[in-house]
Amino acid sequence: MTRSLRVEFLPVDVLNEVPSDPQVHDVSIPDGVADVPEVLENPHVDFPGAWTLVGEGADGAYRYQRADRVASSSDTAAG
């Protein structure tokens, strides 16, 4: 079973400024996860990667910032 968590995703290029129109989405997390998770991995199709909790966002949503990107292949690449 799962429960819904309201999450605000900070854009990757935002350092200490919050955009005027945050990306807020409901994500599903397992019922067994207590409280609010410190890290979400691939929480939303549009926001892949590992995301770290950094505080509270708009309208009581939990604010997350990308901590790491998930590679799209196993090849070594420079970008």
C-alpha cells in the first residue's frame, strides 16, 4: 500500500532562490516509510534522480532539491 506526499521540486539551477511558480506534485511513497523521507529516488516521471529534503515549500508541500542524477545508460559519458 502507498500514501501520497505533496512535494515541491526545486529546479536544478536554483541556489537560494525559490521560483515564483514551484513545481508541486503528489508522489506515492510506501506506507512503511515513517514521516517524511530525507531522500526520494525517482519520485516522479518528470523528476528522475535522487532528491534530498531541504525544508517546507508552498502550501505545506515538502521541498526537495536534486542530489544526484540517474544515468540513462551504463556507458561512460562526459557532459
